[in-house]
Amino acid sequence: MNTLLLVAALIPLCPFAAAVIGMLAGPRLPGGPASAAVTGTAAATALAAYLGLVSAARPETTEGTLTLIPTGGLEIAVALLLDGADLAVLVAFMVCCVALAVQVYSVAYLRGDRRYSSYAAFISLFTAAMLLVVLSGDLITLYVGWEVMGFCSYALIGHYWYDRATSGAAVKAFLMTRAGDVGFLFGIFVLGAAAGSFRITTVLAAVPEMPAGLLVTATLLLLLGVAGKSAQFPLQSWLPDAMAGPTPVSALIHAATMVAAGVYVVARLYPAFWFAPLSLDVLAIVAVISAVGAAVAAFVQEDLKRVLAYSTVSQLAIMAAGLAVGAYQASVFHLLTHGAFKALLFLGAGAVIHAVGSNLMAGMGGLRGRMPITFTGMTIGFAALAGLPPTSGFFSKDAIVEVAAHTAGGDGAPITIWVAWLVYGALLLTVVITAAYAARAWLRVFFGPPVPGHEAPPLMSGPVLVLAVPALVLGFAGLAIPALRPEPGSALITTVAALAGAGVIVHLWRRAPGDDPAALLSPAWWRPVLADDGRDYLDLLYGRAIVRPVLALARMVARADARGVDGAVVGAARGARGLGGLLRRTQAGNAQSYVTGVLAGAVVIVICVAVLS
């Protein structure tokens, strides 16, 4: 094994070792469980940085196998796949940086929590699982990391297990993502069987020779898992409810792990989707619904964390739309920039909630003077979310919109033209709405009538300040790649769209400071459906469309089992018992009855002989 592969193997092993040590001996460690959690993640971050620097100088693809697991059929390889500084290495570094910020932040955020040791261990395990997904060279080992993330998300979202809403949100997240993972696993099986191997490089090399129908089937099955993990329509409702968990967990899930895994897998297996145009069409339509729908829902939320949750659904849909129209590099770039500014926003929101004691924006306001560090960081984060120059979100989002415009003109991915135009229009509309809800949240939290508050402790405000740097300047790194350089015309369109959305909100705010601009813009019948209690309507729709029919079918099966299968078994038993009762009478132990029976039989035999002869 060469040095690069050894370093790559150590990257997920560091947080995994921290998870094991923290779970077994966390409270007894010098410095407590935080020492293992922070040290393991910091070591992984340093190794990922080294790997990125070396890979940048040697951008060729590197693959290595740690061991082979015989199965009697297709072997499973515990393998690593590095593609230079293009995808895996960059995403691994982003995951480590965000996870490290979350671990440091959590030391102060969960101070005094008796379950902090297990919390920190699960954060480390969560990080290791995501890194396994990112660096794996085999689809089965990738799936192992994929499923471990699902379990960790259940444990972390349900950290406050004694709260009924929190435990319900954890169960909901687990079940909804598992529903998609069934299709994801079968998609892996189809690709592996068609290629004769689960190795990612072998599968992608075999993709051009695969039958079109088989490839469409495999990629559509994979999209089920992607929709579940990345909270895309129709499996998106678990993500806003997951805000019941600790805020650092929300930052990790929304910025670097779990939801990012779905988009990452599509990017990792992109050639398979490229040769399946129908799957790209489906991906594009799902992305359009998710991007616009989640952005509209974010606009009317009262809970600050739910605003950011819906914005995550919308931003992931933008990445998915970019992949659908052929903006591979731009989508990967947006995955990285989103990781920076979304982690910044969630950690900043945690600091605000810690200061005012409420998630609701109605209980916030005028905090810019009392929380200058958080205000500065979240201002940069909201600007990046809205796609305003010169923040990182502007460069990555504009690159996707630009490619969508070219694809709509017939120069791009092999998707249907009308779908490409739909994507382009939806992206521009999403830019407008995103800027509007970002401006609304920014104004309601930091302006208006002041409420009591104070700046967060250094361990909380420090990560916010650090993450503000990449959220502001990371976009300039994309200028080195021709495909990511903004075109003046496209950049002007997206900037005007963002300024228009934000400008309307600022205008309404200046007319009525302190009032909610969403209440002035959205119809009265609209808000109850999409606001904080809107999940009840969506879950009600799921209940009527899916749960009730499934329960009715289950009751029919139960009745058929009780009356048919069980009835036949019980009936056979009763018949055998009745027949046994009749035969039992012939064995009463009465000698006279036996003699009488013998004589009667003899008489019958004589009569039969006489008649027949």
C-alpha cells in the first residue's frame, strides 16, 4: 500500500477510534470525553489536509484494496478510491473541517449534559461513517458507511430521548431514510451483478456496455436512497422534524454528513446516470419540486432552525438539478461551499438560541449589538445562502445556473429540453425566494426591537468566526477552474434575482419594522399549510395516501390469514379430532361389543358372498 492509501485509510479510522474510546472510557479520560472526540477529529482533519495537498500535485486516480471478503459469488473489497483533488479528497476534507468545528462547539453547547460522552462518541462514529462513504472504492463497503450514518442520525437526533417530539423525530428520520435505502441496496445489486464486481471503477468502466433498461432500473433504484438521505421529494419531511435534536447535530447532518451523502453518491456514480437519460429527467423533476417547494416553506417558518432545515432541502435540490443538467463540477463545488456556510448558519443559530432561550424568531431581535461575532458570521452565511457576491455561494450557485441555461439551449446533458427549461426557470425562482427568506431571517434575528442576549462563549463563537472565512472566500478558489468562472451575463441575472428577492423584504421591513414580512406577502390560507405546523398537513397527506392503504391491505392479509390459512389448519385439526372421537367409540373395552361387532361383520360378509355369487 502506498503512502496516499495509508493516509486515506487512517482518515476514517481516527474518528472511529475516538468513538470506541469515548464510548468505553470517555468520562475517565484526562480532560473528559471531549479530549478523545476533538483529538480524533483533529487528526483526521490534518491527514485530510495532507492528502489534499499531495493529491493536488498528483491528480491521477489512486485505488487500493485493504482486504477481500469472499462471499461465494461477487467478492466484497474493503477498498479505497482517490480521484486526486476532484471529488473524494475535497469532500473528505470538508467533512473533517465541519466535524471538528461541531466537536469543539459541542464542548460548550452541551456542558453539563450527563450523556455528552455517548453524544461525542456518536458524532465521531457519524464522521467516520461519512468518510467511509466518501473514500470507499467498493459499493458494498460504501453501503456499510451509508447505513451506519442512518443509525447514528437516529441516536443523535433522539439525544433528548425523554422528549416525545424528539424521539418521534428520530424514529421518523430512521424509517423514512430506511424506506429509500431498500431501493438503494437493490440498485447496488443490479449494478454489481451487471458489472461482475462491486468495485466502483469496474462498475463505471462497464456502464457504457450495460443494457439501457438495466441501467435505468439501477439508477432509479439508487435515486430512492438518494431522495431519502438527501431529503428530496417525496421523502423530505423527516429533515425539518430532525431539528428537535441538538443544534450541533443539525449542523453536522445538514452541512457535511447524511444529507450530503446522497448528492455525493450521484456525483461518484455520475457516468451511470449520464447513460440513463430517463433517470436524469426524474432527478431533474424531483430537484425542481424540492428546490422551489422547500424554499417557499422556508419563507414562512417561524422557527429559525426550521428555516435553515428547509433551506438545506432546497440547496441540495439545486445540487441535484446541477447534476441533472450536466453541471458536475459546479454541483460538487456547491456541495463544498454549502458545507461551509450552512455549518456556519446552524452554529450561529445555536449561539442565538443559547442567548435568547428560544428557537422562535418572534422572541429574537436587535441582537447585532449584543452578539457582534455571531452577527458578523451569520451575515456572511446568509449572504452566501442568498448567493450574493463576493461570497462563496454566489460563485457555486451561479455556475449551476449558467450550465442550466446552456443545457436549456440544447448544449449539455442528455435530458429532455423541456425538462432543462423547467430546471432553469426553477433555479432562478429559487434564487429569488432564497434571498427573500434569508433576508427575512437576518432582519428578524438581528434588527428590530432588541431582546436581552449575550455573545456565546469562545468555544461556540470561535467556530462561527472560523467558518465565516471559507463561507466568504472559498468561491474564489473556483476561479482556477474554467468551468466555474462566472460569465458576466449569467452572473448579472442571478445577482439581480437575489437582490430583487432580498430588496422586497428589506422594503417591507422598512415600512413596518419588527413585523414579519412573510405575513404581508403570503396568503392567509397558505401559511398554515407551510408554516411550523405544516408538517401535520404533509404527514396527513402521507397518512391518507400511503399509511391508510398499507394498513388496510395489512388488515385484509390478516383476515385472510385468520380465516383462510389458520381456518384450514384449525378445521383440519377439528376434523381429525372428530374422526378420532368416532374411532374411539370402537375401542370402549366392552367384550360384548367386540363379539357383537365380529358377528355383525360375519353376517355382512355371508350376505355379500351370497348376493355376489
